[in-house]
Amino acid sequence: MLCLKMGIDILTCVRKDGAMPFPPIIIIKPANWSTSRNGQAIKCIIAHDTERPSNDSNSISYLQRGGELPDGSDRKVSIHALIEPDGTIYQMVTDYLAANHAGYGTLKIDNIIYSKDAQYNVNQISLGFELEYTKAPYMGIYPEEQLLSMGWWIYQKRVHYGQLPIYRHADVDPKRRTDTRHLSVAEIEHWVTKAEMMLNDIPTVEKPLMYKFIVPQVVYTERTIASRFAGAAHTPVVYQNGMLIPIGDITDDWAWIATGIGFVPLSVLVKV
């Protein structure tokens, strides 16, 4: 990984194989509108998507300005981070300020209700991110690069602020909002896990890592020695001591070989 600071507003880390930058590129694009947290701690993360009808523009300028009302004035909306389909993250409001992203919603956390009519509103205790989403080309599909950057962003916030729960905008304001459409909290959490694994150099399907056998080992078709051998019963697949193999997942002390051939005990491998 090669990381370079470019100017004062962008940090880019480019993988040497030319694949998607990870950690993602972060660009500072300050929004016009934000408010004080009034001493409130950050207690959750709220997920949004833009749901633009066409792909003729992006949401950066809209969110920087704060939207527009029919009379030409600003709606005063804002967001902490906008995540593009290519994985680029635009930081628009700093964490220590509240973004204007879910102020009409209602949340109950630790037996305290946060709403526009309560002492503190949802904005003051939350971080918000927006997934750039255009209805026409994607139709419910978020690119992998975007989801992985989302997972990275959430993971980093949790490292700093603790295990913040995630809510969809529709969860806190169901009468007015439907986002994130086609993306559940469970699916969001899946990509947080993916990002964490990549950051901690744990093999994933998207990023296999090379391991070496320290003893000869037969390959199994399931994560148990009770399963059948890969290959044929009389001619199973056997890897010899010292052979290299790409591992794409480690679960329950079993390693999945990224070629798809099967599983071996993790104890017979060492990471190269």
C-alpha cells in the first residue's frame, strides 16, 4: 500500500496492484450547515442514500450548499460523509459538530428519547453518512467499492467512539423516509466486518492471503474431518509441506482455499 498526502484536503492510499484504494480516498468538502451538539456524546450512526432520479450530476454540490427549497433558499441539510460509488469519501461536516441529516426523526437510546420536540434531537447524538445512489443505473445495487468504503468509515468511527449502533434513516423517520433502500442494517454490518478483516490483514474472498503448508495435508470438502476428501476417495487432493496456497476465509479454525477446492485445518498453515 502506498499512501500519499496530496495538498491539504486529500489523503490517498493506492494499492500497488492498481485495485480499489483501501483505505479509501478521503476528500474534504465542507458543508455550509451544521449545529452544535450542545454537549451531547455521539451515540449512533444513521445511514442514508441520495436516491437521485438520474445520473446527470452528483450530490456533492447539493450537500455542500444544503439543498434548495422552491423559493430558492437553502434547506440547510448536511451530512458528515458522502460515499461515492467508486469508494471515494467526501467529509462534509466534522464529527464534533452535528450535521442536519435526521432532525425530524425519533430515537430512544438508554431510555432517553431524542426528537425535534425533545431537549435534544437525533442530529445531536448521531453521525450520518450518505451513499451516493442514482435510481436509474443501479436499481438497488450498491457497488462493492462503495460498500467497502462504508464499512471502513463505520469501523473507524467505532474505534474512536465505541460500538455505535447503526440505524437506517427509515428506522428513525419511517413516515417520511425510506433510505437506505435495498440495504438492511445486517447487510451494512456485513461490510463493516469485511473492512475490519482487510484492515487487520485477515483473509477475505475479496482479498485472499498466501499461506504455506507446514506439513502434508489432505483437503476436505467441508469444515470438518468428518466430510469427504476433495478429489476422489482413492486419489484425494493433498498439499505437500512447503506448498503455497491462497486462503480466502478463516472460520472456526478452518481455512477455505480461495481456488474453491475445499478446506484445511488452520493449524497446518503459516501465513507467508
